[in-house]
Amino acid sequence: MELNWFQAIVLGLVQGITEFLPISSTAHLLIFRDVFGWTQQKYYVDAIQFGSVIAVVIYFWSDLRHIVQGSWAAFQSKDWEREEWKLLVGIGVGTFPALVGGYLMRDSIPESPLVIAIMSIIMALLLGLAEKMGSRKRGFDRLQIRDGILVGLGQMLAIIPGVSRSGSTLTTGMFLGLERQTAARFSFLLGIPTLTIATLFQARKAFANVDSAVMLAVGTLSAFIFSYLAIAWLMRYLQTQNAWVFVWYRLAFGVAILAAIGGGLLKTI
């Protein structure tokens, strides 16, 4: 059944907000599907995710241009210690684990409410631990290639429903001693290649199964707007605030899903 205007806008809103906040877009969209019975949601979400890709690229366009220009200058002068070069290499090596892991395990992990609930709670506890233990002494100018490798390994965990790509990378970055805003900024930059490639891969089936180009455009625009707003808000928020609000939200979200499963409102698979 074709989605209507309201559904397209709401799906874009949910996709946009949860893609970049550390609360798992996959988890929220799957629970949304099960609760409201929007069975055609999957294909639309795979397609409108382009709105999120465009939003993160536009928001960080100056950073991306700076990294590319600086890396080209470093390559020409063979200055391998230049900050932009190390950033580019770090993003490259950090992207590799997520792409390989996602491709090899794309059909082996069940998209079940039980998995989502358990992983939401586990990631909440890890984020809370990172808040407690992280030194938060390193800024963006002190990023190293090893940060790309380790945060990239954290990003690979996001193939499990309920983990959250932004959540796993933010948590890993904070464990490595990065400032909250630096960890979030690096998380977004690192996620651009992965999100773009994954969206292009998923969109092959999506465009073949989406019935209405108009609803696709509406959903994509909605995803773009709310993605951009979510990124801008999170970057400002982490300048002065900690991540505990996301810890408590994820704990409540996981417990609520377990309660719904126990009450028969959601199936375990």
C-alpha cells in the first residue's frame, strides 16, 4: 500500500532525528513499523535516507573541503604529519570495517524488538561509562589515524539493530579521551562515506519498490530538514552539556520495549 503525505513526513522526521542522535534510527524505525503496521516503510526509509546524506554533507561541507584541500597539499609536499592528511586517512581506514562488516553480516542479524531492547540498554550503559571514564582532553587538532581505526571498529557495531552508528562512534571517541563535541564531529565525518555507500546500496531495491515519486520526494525533504536540525542541535548541545540525557533515554526505550514484549504488544522476532 502506498504511503500518504502524513506517513511520508513522519517517516522523514523519525529518520532524520534518529539517524544522527545517538539513539539508533534502525531501532526506532523498526519499532515504528511494528507498532503502526506501516509495512511499506522499509523501502521508503531506504530511499529517503538520501535526505540524511545530503544534510550531513551540507552541514560539514567546509570541513570536507578543508580536509580534501589540505590532504592534497600534504600529498604534493609529502607532509604525512599534516593534520588534514591524518584525518583523511583516519576516515578512510575507519570506514573500511563498517562497510566490510555490514556487507558480510547484512542478512545474519535479526531485526527483532528483543535485540533492539537489549542493545539499546547495553549501549546506554557503555555511553554512561564513557561519560564517567573518558578524560575529554583531546580536541579536533589532536586526532590521530589510530582514532579512525578504533572509532571505525565502533561504527561496525552499528550493523546490530539498536546499537546506533552515531552512538557507537560517539561512545568510542569519548572512551579514547576526545572532547564530546570533537567525538561527535569526528563521528559525523567518519560516517559520511559509510552512510553514503550504504544508502546507494540499499536504494537499488528501494527505488524499484516505491510506488509514488511524490511521496518519495516528500519523505526525502522531510528527512533532510530534520537531519540538518538534529546535527546542528547536537553539535551545539555537546559544547556545554554531557550525554546523560541519551543514556537515560536509551535505558527507558529499551525497558519500554521489553515491557511491550512481556505484555504481548510486540513480538520477540
